[in-house]
Amino acid sequence: MTVSSDDSSATGASQCVVSYPDVSSSREAKTIARLKLALELVALGFLTMTVLFIWQITKKRPDAAVQNPTVDPSTAEVGMTANVVYQDSVVWRKNYGLKDKNHLGVSPDQDTVFRVASITKIFTAIFVFKLLETGRIDCLDDPLEKYEPRFQVRNSFNQQKITIRQILAHTSGLPREVPCSDAYSYGKTHVCPVNNTYVLEQLSKTELKSPPGRLPHYRNPNGSTKSNELILFFSNLGYSLIARIFAEKFANSDYEGWVERNIFQPLGMGQTGFNLRRMPSNMAVGYDDDGEAPLVDWDWAAPAIQAYSTANDLYKLMTFLLGMSSASLLNRELVQQLMKPDFMYPDGSTVFGTGWEIIDAGTYSVVTKSGFVPGYSAGFAFVPEFKLGAIALVSGREVAWRLVLSIVQTLAKKMDAVLLRQQLQIQLLSNNEQYLGEYRIVSHWMPEVIVNITQENGLLLFTQLPGSLGFSYLKPITDHVFEVIYRAGLDCMTYGLGQNRERVSFDPPSSDKKSPGLKFGPYIFKRMNPEYRLVVIQFCFFDDGQNLQKIVMVDKSTNLQAYNEDRTANLVEAQEIERRMFGSPNAVEVINIEEKQEEEHQNEEHQTEEHQNDKMKDSKSQT
């Protein structure tokens, strides 16, 4: 999905910005959440980090493994430091491994410096938004050419100009890497010693990789639309270009100096910077499979990938993004705009914004940024709705992003159950079972609509098929009367038969202690036969062997098809769909269409043979 807004005013609010409830408004919620968080961190964090670390130090190159199968600390390929942030505090921190393999027994700490690679793009995005706030640029939808007429690129797709927003969201169609001359291949310490004039000249002879504004991926030649078969266009060039052009025009050609004065210093990020010659001595040495990784200076491409930082400094950045910092870096409305979704990836849950990858988890969103350069990886993930985040810095392998994502998602699920009732102000009921089940619309003029009522953590979930994106909540009002409450982030969505706060009235339970029907707005629904189930019918194959399947809901008692949706799916996805629709993933049946057709063909032959035998018998009888 593409969301656009008029950014000509720094204070203009977008109707589609995800809302971030203030979970600190309830003292009870805060207390319970801290207890849950502490328990989960001790159990999960320590186990996850330890397993990852042990896996890393024992994973050796094949030749080394043959020569010496024992674990030698000097062969450790990783040092790791991580923390978990809740509201304005670090509630858990841990350090593992070696800061330098030449100094055994010395682990990194929270102030140890690591390269953070693409996390640098966060600073570049803040730089651009600060220029928007101060009126130096007018609108994110302005073409970049408005501020730098020399910016020209060959567009064989259409006549559209590349905008600032498209560059920040990686939808510009620009190539991935900066044209860094031969130094990109042959440079040992400096790999992109170019300037604005050189890059702009090279771009004037460069073709776009995709049309500006399109989703940043292209379809594989085999035509597949599956998310894992779509190639992501990611542009370090775009971020470097926009930073260097705006720095030349608005910051005396000193991007690095502007960021240090206007971001690092106000936030107190004293160990964060760009100049490798001024890196603090408390630095983790990066390693790859060939040994110590070279400390490469990215020069002109620095705004996309150059920065170094510490876990403590990134914690200060995270509290600012969570709205828990006293630093007046950027007004809160623009911070929300900074994390605003721009489009949705084909998997239906991953959303991209201005440099962020955002995962829709239902009641909350996980905002992530990862970085990797040879010898280092960095992970940065947080949940704005819960004021919760995690940071991991690793010297060695590209594991930091997966680590923080795992920790944040697990903790957020636990916090969700504790805080959700306070956020939505929903009172739990003890007799939810009477409402659970599937209900079918009663109508002689409308296509079939099914409402499914399930529960999770004591909360009633309301799902309408078709007509809604995921589920909403039911808030008790009076006896058997509820309100539909949209989950966070769905303020822009409309439901086919109702809107936010629409009333749902259940019929009183019958003799089987189940409600026989409900009224949703003006529409009447009746409880469905429990014999409905999902059947996954496999009917063709892709060249790569992946199954294209058809998901059908069938009433076994009448064998009538009640719901039909063509889509690419696998058994796990089908079970998830069934869980959301019916609250049970245990009744999925897979039928191979070729086997089914062969079985039907054999049945037809058998019936034909029996028919011929019957005719012969009749003939003999008549004779």
C-alpha cells in the first residue's frame, strides 16, 4: 500500500500515521509490565544470547575444523553486546565474547564501539526531516531536481521525476551502490573517494532500475509473485546522494559535522561518529572468515553506511524515537512521520517506511533497522506502542538483526497480553465461550459474509471475511452487547459492514449455551454449522516445485462450497488462516488434485464397466 500526505507544512498531521498509545498512563500497567519484562528477559534473553554465542565460537572454517575439532577461545569469531530498553531505561544488558582475539578474556561492554553500517541511514533520515521542519525544504514529495538541477538520470519507464520521499523509501529506482570509480574494487582503506560533481556526471549516464515510486522489487523472470522470490531494490546511492546534495546546499557541505552537532551532541551520543581516525580506543575488532576485517572508510558514501556507535549511545537514540527523551531534536509529529508506513510487501505483514522495515504484528508494529559491513553487524528494533526496544552489536557474523527481532517480538507478545486491556479499556468476561464460533450473514441480496469470533488472552477477537484486514476486538458494553475496537494502526481501514465502534449484539444463549446469532450494525448473522472446515486443494506446480494451492471452505454436511479464495499458500499458511477464521488449525486436509483426478477417472471407468455389465444382464434377462 502506498500512503501519501502533504508535507508542505511541518505540523500537518497525516490521518494514516500509526497511533502510539502512552502505556505509561497507567501505574498498574507499568508495574505489571516491568515484572513480566524482567522475568521474560532473564529467561529468554540469556538463553538466546548464550546459544547464539556458543554457536558462533564453535562455527569454524572447514579447514580449521578438520585440523582442530576442539573449541579454542582464540578462534572465536564474534564479540557481542546487547541491551533491552523499556520506556526511558535500559532494563537488561549483557556482553559476550571477545573484544579483540589478541587480548583473551577481555569482553566488549556497553560502551565498546562497533561499526553500525546501515543504521547510519537513521541519522540521514533525521537530517532530511529536520530540514523539512525548519522550512529549508518544502515537501518530501518535491523532486530532488528542484534542489539540485544537475541531478538527471535516464528514465526509460516514464517521465516521472524522483522525489525526496521515494529516495528515503528506496522506491526511487536508483542503483544500489554509489559509482565510486575503480577505488571501490582496488581501494584498501578508502573505497569511495569521489565528490558530488563526479557522482552527478555518472548518474546522467545511468539507467534507472525500476520506475520511480514503484514498490522496490521486481518480479523474477519465472513470473512468481511470492515474497521470497521478489528481489529488493535497496539503494545506498540514494541515501548518500540526498545527504550530500542537501549538505552542500544547507550545511556548508559538511554532512558529518551537521549530524554531530544536531543529533549526536543533543542526544549525548559521545562515542558515535564517522571519522575512523577518531574512533575511541574501546573498539571491538571486526572479523570475517579470513581473519581481521579491514577498517574501510566509505568516504562520499558515508551517509548510508559509515557510522560507528555503542549500545549505550544507540539506547539514547532509541529513547528519542520512543518519545521518552528530553532532547528537542525533532517535533513528535515529524518523528511519527519518520516511521510512517510507505508501502506493504507481498507477504502482507512487512511494511516499509523511510528507511525502516516495519512488521505488522496485529496489535502493535515492530520497527527495525539492520546494518552489515565486513566484520560487523548491528540490529536495532523497537515497538513504539509499548515503548520497548532492543539493540545488538556484533563483531563477526550477520546475526544482530535476527537476534533483536526475536527478543523484541517475544517480549512484545508478553507485554501485549498485560497492557492491552489498559490500552483498549476492555473488561474481561468469564463467559466468552457462549459467543465463540462462526456466523453467516442472512441476506437475499448480499454476497456471503462470515464473521468469526475467537478469543486470545481472554479478549474476544472479531474477524469479518471478506471485508477486514485481520482482526479487531470486542469491548463489552452491556449484556450481550459489544463494540468493535480497531487494533492499533488500522485507523485508515474501513470494514465492509461496519466501522470502528460499531455495535455487535449477540442473541441470548440457547439450550446448548451458545449464542445462536448476532446483529452487526443493521446486518443479521446466524451461527454456522460446526462441520465447516478448510480444505487445501493442490492443483498446479511452479518450476521450483513450490505449490500453488486453492483454499476452500466446505460444508461437509451438504458438500456446498461456502468460501473460496485463490492464493499462493502452503500448509502452514492454510493452518494460520483457519486459526484466524475458526480458532483451530487442526482440521486442514491436503488433496493432490492429480491423485484426485486419477481417483475420479478410475471411479468413472469402474462405473462405466458396471453400467455395461448391467446392460448385458438386462439384455440377457429380456432374452
